[in-house]
Amino acid sequence: MLDKEVCVAVQGTSPEPRAAGGGREEGTVRSIQRAVHVLTTLAEHPYPLGLLELSGYVNLSRASVHRILMTLVSVGWVEQNPRTTKYRLGMGAVGVGSVGLVTNPLIRDSYLYLNRLSEWSGHDSVLSTLVGGRTVQLRRAEGVNTELIDFEAGHPQPAYAMADGKLLLSYLDEAEAESLLRSEGMRAFTTSTITDVTMMMRELETIRSQGFAVDNCERFEAGRGLAVPIMGEGDVPVAAMLVLGRLDPARDDQTIQQMQALARGLSDRLQSAGELPTAAYESYYAAPRRPSSS
């Protein structure tokens, strides 16, 4: 288990997808957008959801959500528990997602760079993406000082309490980020967890300005995290690179520089091969703002 000493010194209902300028993006199919929004909401919750609960999360009528669910059930992407009548992701969605973990170029090529980071730092490194208000772990490389629970691909974590989650939230449109924070509830995991939306919005502004995120024992009592973006086209992140463990704050600057170099290398590798993916939440991202030079 991680001890608490390393942290003592450093403590002191989301809208439908839309175009960046508001409204629906030209050429898109609204029914498919709504279906994806339902699937995303089911994915970000670790427990099955009822019709009333789900309609509240996606801000649609129960009749609309029911029609979407019946369609998704018919193709195997959603399953309904006959006893509780609640819904969860079906094996069709699980199968497609599992194939993506193997065939996606970002996930495939990331291991080389994650492994370099783990060898250099001695700590676990993780590739993650944003699913609603949660970060989802896609791949991990173990460091010699591995001290956390076993890695599970697809395991969600609350974005507001993790360095990678805060980083990805910081690149969203402010209204969307605030909506996700409020819908998430922001409960405390440790005494360092930020649970106030206004304070978190200020934190996200700082993260966006500096170009990296720090988690000072906000999710795990003795585990600190550092995260940098893996950038795609248009200066929006396609994923986050996270290092997590009993990190020495005195080495943060050096670690961040190493991570940024590795993240750039991964982006360049994918771009040169024509395999740089688009951001999962691309329609939500705000206009690019360069990190300050100070």
C-alpha cells in the first residue's frame, strides 16, 4: 500500500452533442447522436440505470429514451434486466469496444511510449480517454514501484478527482465541463478532493493555461498523478498520458517535460502514418488556447 507521507507536503445532466458554435452540426443525424449519448451515459455509470434515471441524465423525454433503448436492445448494444427492468451496455457494445482496444492505432502504439515513461519514472503510466464525466483507462505500463490495484482496461474513474480527467475536462467548452461536474456529484474520496464546482472550474482554467494537470492525492490517499495531453488535429487532445504513484513533488517539472516529449512523439508517429484519431468529444472542445509561455 502507498503511505501518506508523500501527500502531506503537497496538500495545504450533460447536453446533447452539438457543434462548437451551438446547435446541431450540419450533416449529422440527430437520432444517432441521441443514441450515442444514451450509450455514453450507460458507459460512464458502473451500475444499470432505469428509464426515468436515464432520461434525466440525457435530458430527453422518457418516450424518446424508451424508443432509443428498444432499438439498441434489438441490436444487442444494450441489455435490460428482466427483474429490475434497468439497462446496461450489451454484449454487442462490449465486443466492439474490445476489438477497438486491440486495433486502435493510438492504443496499440501507446505502449512503447508508456513503457518508456514507466522505465524512466519507476511508476505506472496510463493512457486514458474521457467518457462523459469519467476517465476510462485504455492501456497501462507498469513501473518497478507499482503499488496500485491491478489495471483493468475500460475501468472508469471520476474525472474531477484524477489528473488525466481534470486535464481532459479543461479542454472542454466551459459550459459542458460545468454540466458534467454538476451531474457527477463531486463526492470526496480523500481530504484533498476538490468537491466545489466553482473551485474546480478555476482549477481547470489553470490546467488549460499551463498545459498539464496535477492530482495531489485527490483520488487515492497516497497516490499523486501527473497528466499531459496527447494532441490531435486542431490542438485538441485525443487522450491523456498519466503517471501515477508515490511521486516526488520535487521532480514534477522534470517528469512533466519527459511526459510532454513522449506525448509529442506519439502524436507525431500517428500523424506521419495517417492514423491520428479524432477526439471522442471533439464537438465539445473549446477554441484552442496555447499554454502560456511563462
